[in-house]
Amino acid sequence: MIQLKASRCVRSLSRESECNKCELICPTEAIVVGSNPLPAINFSACVGCGACDAVCPNEALTLDDFSSTEFFFSFIEDSENLISCRKNVPCIAALNIENIISMALLKKEIVFDMGHCDECAIAHKCKPQIERNHEEASYILEAMQSSAVIKLQDVKYEKESSGEESTANRREFFSKVNLAGAIKAKQQFEKEIQKATDELVEHTLQKSDIALLKQKRITDRRKLFFTALKRVEKPEVYHIIEADELTFTSSKEIDKDACTACQMCYRVCPSGALSSDVKNSKIEFDPFLCIKCHICHDVCEPEAITLSPTYRVKEFFEPEVHNLIKFNVRRCDECNTIFSSNSNDRLCYRCKAEEEEARELWGI
């Protein structure tokens, strides 16, 4: 069963966010992004493929019975290199691009079992996503000058099973219904009720979620990616690649004439890729922390922040913080508040707005 962590969804950071990747990838249209900022989920329609979890930039969606992070460690320890929906994943589309690259770097070769895709009911959305992930990961590995390969093969893996398996699962469930496991059983029962309800379930921010919104968080997949990069040799030449070929990170530029120093971009950035100092005198950017959620672009009214057309592979191996813009810091002539500006204004934004409103009222 899919779960939404509201505090991690980038749509909860701003109503201006246009992120709807989970809705676009869902093969059963179980996820709908409508007027409500947060996605609504029809748990009855959800098939648990995990594709939405993989494309979510900030890991807001998770499956109850599958964790890409846990799978990463178990797969790395496994002597085999086959990934199959009939063996170890709900669907190969449940693997995010960063974990795919990381596993390939450490295992040197991984195989995607595509043998069951043609007869799969969700292949119309999931199979193209698997192929896109394969193409992107292979491109990045080549740019890193890595010998690691990812293969698409029609293995058609089948797991040996006995007829007693379903009976054993039912017995295991009922054996847990005792005083010690009553709470867990109740939660599982409530989830089963949700699955049986064929309607969209709206999600809202709770008080506990609001408290977490301001926290800057590095995703687990990015941490694993960083760990994998530390365990491989650096390329002899750092290539520059096309930014359009990257779905999980980016480089950014700022139009210094258009920027108004409103502070919105780095305040809403969920990963801390965009940042400033205590005086708000600058905007700095760390490409390695960027999750390409696009929210900084969505909230920028003058559209001053843009994506760079290229990305340096060097940022993977030698991350560097870049200064995008510097501001003038001064005290407001009216209220004596310290403020930053990209112009020579002597009034802070609030006093300037009040003065403009007063002039409009007075007809000056």
C-alpha cells in the first residue's frame, strides 16, 4: 500500500508548485493532483508498483512492503545481479535512477528482466519508464567513464512456489492477532478497509507536518549515490553533459537584473541546494544537493532563476558550492530594518510597498 508523507511532498511547500510526476506515472490513475495542493490517492485502484515512489523527487511516497533503500543493500550483498518483478521488486519501475546508477557502479553489471512486461497490465506506463531509466543511467555511467553496464533481457524469471504459501500467510496473520500484536493488526485492518474503498482520499498537512516543512533534508537515494561515488575511481576527464539528459539533479543560473532578492527560492528548497547566509546577502547553489523538483522556478515571480543547459560530471565526484548572486545589505531609512536588495533602494520592501500604497491613495 502506498503512503504519502505530506511534509516531504514539494507541493506542500508552495501552492505554486507544478510537480505532478506521481500522477503522470501512475498506470492505474490512482493518484490525482487537483485543486488540493497534495495528491489524492485511490487506494483501491493502486496496484503497488512503486513507480510513483521512484519518480518522486523528495521521497514523499513510500510502499509498505518495499523500500528501495533496503533493496539497495540486500541487492549489493547478493551474489546475483538480476532484478525482476517476479524475484525481488514489485516492478523494475519502482527503482529510482540514482539507486540504479549506484548499484551499477558497485556491482559492475545488473540485468533488468523485461520478459514479463509484454503480458503486464501496467506495462503501458511502467515499461517506457524502465527503458528511460536504463537509457539515462547508461548515459551517466558512460559520462563517468565507468565500465559498469545495465542490460535489458527477456529472462522471464519465475519463482518456485507451493500451494501452501497463501495458507501459511493467512495463518501468520491470524497468529499475530493477540494482545501483543493487536495495535499492528488494527492498523493492517484499517489499511485493508482503505484498499476496499473505491474513492479518492484527500491528504492535508497536520501540525506535525508543518513543523517539518522548514527542515532541509538530503534524500536517502542521494546519500547512497554519494556513498557509491566514493567507492569508485574518479574519471580521468570530467565531461560536460546535456542537462536535459538528467532527471534527478541540475545546475542553475540567475538573471541578476531580474532577481528581486525576495528570498523565496532558497527558503522553499527542500534539500538545501539553494542557500544564503544570516544576512541574506547572497544566493548559493550546490548542484549535488539539487533534486530537480523545480519548486524554486515555480515560486520565482520574475522567472530570474533558470536551468543551466549543461551539467558538469565533476559535481558528482567533487561537489562545489557556486555563488549565483550577491546582494547589497543596508538599513531601511524608514524603519531601520536590515534588508538585502539587488538595487540601490533605501527603503525595505514593506516600507516601499506602504509608500506606494500611500501615494496611490493620495493620488500623488
